[in-house]
Amino acid sequence: ALQASFACKAHNQSQSYLANNQIRSSFKVAVLGAAGGIGQPLALLIKMSPLVSTLHLYDVANVKGVAADLSHCNTPSQVLDFTGTPELGDALKGVDVVVIPAGVPRKPGMTRDDLFNINANIVKTLVEAVADNCPDAFIHIISNPVNSTVPIAAEVLRQKGVYDPKKLFGVTTLDVVRANTFVAQKKNLKLIDVDVPVIGGHAGITILPLLSKTKPSVTFTDKEVEELTVRIQNAGTEVVEAKAGAGSATLSMAYAAARFVESSLRALDGDGDVYECAFVQSELTELPYFASRIKLGKKGVEAIISSDLQGLTEYEQKALEALKPELKASIEKGVAFAQKQA
Ligand code: NAD
Ligand code: LMR
């Protein structure tokens, strides 16, 4: 049922895998920031996964109650709680996938980069602990600004001598989820059929939906392309403004992050047909990190899909060039922060 709830055809390629496999149900997942707005619904969705045997919930406070509550759900996984730095190491030992939504969210009027000063330190500290306790795990970074926190995480792992670029992901699944929803609404398509690759990064104009690559093939007027692109780029701000000071997207983010966790677990479990968009180390462009479609395998990123960048429309090509300076600056800011701290 959970598989079906993440359904879109491209994401649903697991049907044959599901039919042919005995689900192993033995993966350990840790959520760091588990008592937060994203952390709680994300933990619930992961608790529903048949692939998870143990769910480790870590936060600096309030995580005991969340874990007690969740542990009453009669799904297979065991839930364990960990509070504060002294318990962080134990929260990470033996874990296959670490998801990091720890950090402060935006308020109206802020950019994601305004979160840098607080969240950079949080991500750095948490990734240091990941390096020390589960260096082979897949690491999913949700904390903003993703365009900088992923390079920070990479530098920290590098400094610790355990960086595997195939296993570090900035989570951009929400951009794809939004693009699929908005395109299906605008073009009156069945939601399950729609898949739009979103490339670049995860902030403002660095979020670039490739509408010309929408599956199934759809035609858009120039006005539709402009409206949809801007809406997808500003969708985070749309939620921040609607919440009016009470935070940013949490429920749709939890849904998107759970989809990315499920895809990662399926890949770890041997499904050979798992594709997602994510912000990863990349040679697709001259930038060292870039979001694009990737193929996931047992060892992480198995392939970066370059075909989406071929045959772009003029609008997409211009938008791609326009996003590069901002994305480059955000990446460099993250790298400089981590190197200064070393
Ligand atoms: P929140 O404030 O509701 O929750 C954050 C949680 O992190 C809190 O429970 C807090 O105690 C915890 N935390 C703080 N410092 C910590 C530390 N050192 N170790 C462990 N936990 C710590 O915020 P939220 O709405 O859940 O958002 C979290 C982050 O996710 C924000 O930075 C937000 O911008 C980002 N976000 C990213 C995306 C994306 O698409 N990548 C989408 C939405 C939100
Ligand atoms: C989002 O896209 O919803 C998140 O990055 C949160 C935000 O600050 O917009």
C-alpha cells in the first residue's frame, strides 16, 4: 500500500521487483531531527515501510514521546529513541540510511540562504558523527540551504577520509513531487502518469523543472511554461507565506523524503530499476554538485542520467545558464565554511 501511495509510473517501476522478491525488511534507518515538523510525519511514513526493521529517532529534545507514540503502530519495524549528543553515536551505529531534516526552517521574507549560519553548524556536527559511526550509510540531506549543506557534508566526510560521493544526496524530491502535481493539474492529466525531471539545485531559480521532458509527452504554451516554472521555483515560499511564521513545508516534505528513503531501500535491496532526482556530486555541468535524475543501486548513485540535458528548449537552456552563478556561489560558500572549520 505504501508503494502505491508514492505512485507515479516512473516511480512505480518496482512492481516486477515486488512481485519477484521476498521483501527483506531488514534495513535500519535513522532520522536526525526526528521531533521536528518534518521529522515526525517522516518517521511515521518510514514506520510504515515493509523494508525497515529498525527506526532510530534522534533529536536534541522531545523525541522520547514521538518514539513511544510511533512504537504502538503495528508495523514490523522497531522504534528506538536517542536524545542529545551523548546518544548520537548509538543512534547511528549499524544504520543503512541516515536522513537529516535537523535545523531551522524559514519564516516569511527569508531566503533559504538566511538559514546558513545556524544550519551549517548543525549539519557539520551531525555529519561528523555519521562519518565516525556509519560511514557506509546513504546520507540524505534535507536541511537548508541544500545547495550549501550538501557541499558542507561532502567536505566533512572528506576531512574524515570517508567521503563516498555515490552515497551523499541532497533531497530534491519535493521539487519533483510539486512539479508532477502542478503539471497534472494544469494539463488535466492522471497524476499517476506524470513525471517531470527537476535539475539544478534547491533554491529559487536554481530549481529548474524540465517541462519539455515531462512524461507522458505534453505540449505547453510559452505562458504555461513560464507560469509552471515560476510556481515550482516558488512553491516553498508559497507554503512559508501560507504558514505565516509557523515554518515551511513539513507534510509534503515528509512525503517526498519518505519516497526517497523507500527508493534508496529498494535500491539497497537489489531493485535494479530505481530512478530519482537528487542533488549529488556530478560532472553533468561545470559545477561540482548538481541535481538531476540518477539511477540508484546497492552502492548509491549508479549512474547520472545525462540525456535529460540534451535537446533542451531555448527557455530551459537560458534558465540553466542563469542558475549556474547562484548555484556556484552557494556551493562555494558551503565548501569555504567547512574548510575554515577544519
Ligand atoms: P523544525 O524546526 O520543525 O524541526 C527541526 C528539528 O531539528 C527540531 O526538532 C529541532 O529540535 C531539531 N534540531 C535542531 N538542531 C539539531 C541538532 N543539532 N541535532 C538534531 N536535531 C536538531 O523544522 P522543519 O520544518 O522540520 O525543517 C527542518 C529543515 O528542513 C529546515 O532547514 C528546512 O528549511 C528544511 N526543509 C528542506 C526541504 C527540502 O526540500 N530539502 C523542504 C522543507 C524543509
Ligand atoms: C521547500 O522547498 O519547501 C523547502 O526548501 C523549505 C523552504 O524554505 O521553502
